[in-house]
Amino acid sequence: MEKHDRIYVAGHRGLAGSAIVRRLQAEGYSNLILKTRAELDLRNQAATDAFFAAERPAYVFLAAAKVGGILANDLEGAAFIRDNLLIQTNAIDAAWRNGARKLLFLGSSCIYPKLAPQPMKEEHLLTGRLEPTNEPYAIAKIAGIGMCQAYRKQYGFDAISLMPTNLYGPNDNFDLKGSHVLPALIRKFHEAKISGAKDVTIWGSGKPKREFLHVDDLADAAVFLMKHYSDPEIVNVGVGEDVSIRDLAMLVRKVVGFEGTLVQDTSKPDGTPRKLLDVSRLNSIGWKARISLEDGIAQTYRWYLEQPLSREFELSTAR
């Protein structure tokens, strides 16, 4: 990519998209095309076609998606598969038809089977049954991978697919009905600290293990791979280390400064027992994550404290 190239970041207000924008701007890329969902609904094929025909971006970072945690996936499965299929199908096809040089598709580690060998290698895709709680979302993402590979094979379109592990960081979703585990824990512990609660309840047994990647590391990897990778095979993007949900909760508790106890609601689902990515392919290309989990949580908590959601709760508690 040249500094003057037209670059479209789809989903630039989301967790991953906003980090990619920050990374591109930090490297001096100034010709960025950014559209809110109100300005461009990628679920609308006609609108998407018109946008690409008018703007003709040279490079596309496809970070737009409907995302959420276990509860949201369980309650809104139809919306997760419908919206994500529409977004990625419209964007990938329109990018190819309007001359984009390269497209980067962001998938998810949930594409792998529930009981995949650990750590999960790229070749484990489609070797077993998916985790039921996020199956609709995973199926959509698998379809996106297949579409990128098919367009590369039939049309020579340079489309690559990245599979990030669990992401967190600035611009994350802290809504307890739709958030992932890490931002949910930050909010729960913070509100418990402010309100003087004696304990915080977390879902499940606490035994499942997860890998967490700071979104600024993901953005760095995405820009790096856009420049240096061009193959049909998917690439895992993670840190190569995981942590149990209970240990994660204890780490968030420490960062936030909550002194109460931790209670586990074992009536709630655990989800996949373990999700650790094998990142040897990514490391061999020349990229490794840099931000430690504790440092990343501390940075994310500082960002959260500056948000209206945090301030409104503190004001309501003070009353």
C-alpha cells in the first residue's frame, strides 16, 4: 500500500475497525474512506454496489460485522447469520467488481470445532461440530472465508482471511446483554467497586480457557498482513497463550481494585472448553503480539473510565 492509496475500512467505529484506522493513521495513510452504518448499510446490496462504484477503494479492510457474546448469540442467532452473510457477501463481491487490488476479511476463532485439538491450527477448520452457542455467527464467517478463497481461485481477486482470537480494548462493547466476557468483567467489577458491593457473579464454572488479544495488536497484524501476505490459506492472529475465565476475572478484579469476593453461577453455560490459536504461521511470516494481558486490561479500564457509561453509573450511585 502507498500512503496516498484509497483505503476503505468497513466498520470503522467498531472495536477492530477503529483500531485499524488508528494504526493506518499512525503510519501516515491519510486517504481513508470511512462510512457509518447510517451512511452506508452494507446489508443493502444496491447501496453497497453504488458506494464501491463511486469510491473505488484500492484496499479494503472488512471489519464490519454483527458481533456479541454468548447471550447475544443465543438470543439473536437469525440476525447473526443473516446480517453477517449480507455484509460480507455484498462487500467482497462489490470490491472485486469495482477493481479493488486487495481485501482483508476478518473472521473469528469461533470458526473452529468445539472440540478441536489445542492449540487450534488453521487446518482444523471444518473438521468437527461447531460450538452450538455461536454456530450461526461461525457459519457466516466460514462462508466469508470460502467466498474469499473462491473469488481468488476463479477471478484472481487478492482476498486474504484473518482469524483473530478474542479481542478487547478501546471501543469495546460494555453492554452486559451483548458484550464479550472481558469487557463485561471490567464493567461488573467497576460497578461493584463504586457501589460498595460485597461480591461479583460470573457465568459458568470459570474453568474454560480463553486467549485474549488487544485490538491494537490485531490492527498492527492486519496492516502488516495486508502488506506482506497474499495466499488463500487463513491466518490465525493471537498471542499463543490462554487463561482460565476465573484467572481472567481475578486479574480484572486486581486491575479495577475491587476488594470483594468472586461468585460463580454454574447454572450458566461455559461455552467451548478451550480456545487457543496456534499462531506459528503468523509468527513465521514475521509478526508477534506485543501487549501483555495485564497491561492491555489496565489500558482498557482507563479508557472505560472516560466513557459516559462509566460516569453515569458513578453519578447515579452518588445520588
